[in-house]
Amino acid sequence: MFNVSLIWLIAVVVFLILEAVTYQLISIWFVFGASAGLISSFVTDNFYIEMGVFLAVSILMLAILRPLSIRLVKKQDFKSNVESLIGKTVLITQEVNNLHNSGQGKVNGMYWTVRSEDDKQIPAGELKRIVRIEGVKLIVSSSK
């Protein structure tokens, strides 16, 4: 007959490796459960009791630690390259006229289609602040 404790030890190692590979707190709950199953295998020879301990501890850890882990490992909001342009100044290189769908500006060395926030015309050569981005168009404030 085989040693059930060895199965629980292998389960702990497998769940630890899985957790280390994923970096997303996928199987940490099962590490606790398998560890409890391993400990219970020293106390009893009944595999069903050990499995019950494994399930109970895994579910308990999931219920208790998951909300905490979500708060602690909360994804930080990083601005993408495009979102980082909001608030910057754009040099208007071609007159902005929303009525004629014209307007171009240069920011960070790149040319963009530019539209006015309030449909006012903006002559070339002016500097304007980017207030938002819609698709591939920079929406600028007509005031400085």
C-alpha cells in the first residue's frame, strides 16, 4: 500500500509551483488545503477525512483571503502612451476647423489629427492643451 502523506506532499509542491508560475494567486488556497490534508494524514488514515479537511481549508482560505488579496494586489492604473498625452501641449501645424474636418498638430514628435473642443477655429502656430482623445483625434481646448 502507498503512503497517502506522500500524495499530499506532492500536491503541496504542485500547487506551489503552479502559483509561482502564474503570479496571480490562482492556487495559493489549495496550497493551504493540501498542507492541511498533509497534516491530517498524520492524525488519521481515512482518506475521505483528509479530503474533507483539504476542501474545507481550501474553501475557507478562498473565502477569507481572496477579498484581501484583491485589495492588496489591486492593479495599478497606468496611463498608456496615448492617455499620457492628455494635459500636454500640442503645436497646431494646420488650422483647426471642425466644420471642414481639418486640423493637425504635433506633440512628442508625432503628428495628430486635431479637433477643437468647442468648434472654434484655431490658427496654425498656436499652442493648445489636449483635453481628451477620441479615436485617433486629439481634442484641444480653444483657450490657452
